[in-house]
Amino acid sequence: MATLHPTDTNSERQAREAVRRRLIGAWTLVSYTATSTDGHVIHPLGPAPRGLIVYTADGYMSAQLSRGDRPATGSERLEDTPPEELARAAVTYIAYGGPFDVVNPTTVEHHVTTSLFPDWVGRPQVRKVTFDGTCLKLGLVNPVRMWGGYRTAELTWRKPD
């Protein structure tokens, strides 16, 4: 599902394709930090978040992230859970998915078609991509307003053993 870029040189296309190939597969979340413009670092999903991001060969992605210390609701069925418990669970969970495109060797764009937060649907999520050894790092390109201030975010992922 890679988008054709008519102005690309062959080497630019190859560089994008190399990043795309490295993204393919399942990755587990190692850390999620958000840094304010004054350098203050927070952990939006706590010190030990959980998560899974999957990139498929046919051009789709799905991301699921949560706090690692989420309490159980005590219900066995979603529809039996009181709305206030569901709301509390949703505050500690991020989920979205859709097609993806490697824009250039340092940028991936997630085209959101489904999300726990409905306002993300139809709004691309642009991420800076870097690989550090066996880790994938996805970050915000520019600071955005989140968690009470303007911050950049970085999520570190590792392929499961």
C-alpha cells in the first residue's frame, strides 16, 4: 500500500522501502515518555506501560497501549461493566489503527480509520522513526499540547523474543 512519490529518486524510494521492511511485524512497548519544552519528562502511562504495535506487509498498522498497573473492573463481560468503570479504564488506554505510509526514511504516517478516541479518526498521526539497535523509536515530530503542556513524546518498542 506504499504511496508513490513521483519526485522520488530511486535511492529515496529504496530508503523508504528499507524503513518499511524494518517496521513490519509486532513490537512490544518498552517505554513512553513525554518531554515538555522546558525539559521536564513525564511517563503518561506510568513507569511500566504495556503495549503492542503491529505493522503488516499489506500496509496496515494497529497500536494498543496502556498503563501496566490498570485495576480490573471485576466484570467478566464488557456490557456488565458500569459506565464509570469503563470510563476509568479508557483513560489509561490508547488504541488506534489503519493504513500507514513511510513518508521518508525518518517519518511514518498512520492514517487512523479506527480509534478508542473517536476524534483521531480521519486525522493522521505523524511519527518520527528511528531504529536504535533492536529497538524502534516513534516520536512526535513537533511539540503538541498534551498532559497539561506542550510536549514531544517518544515511544520505544522492541520485537518480542
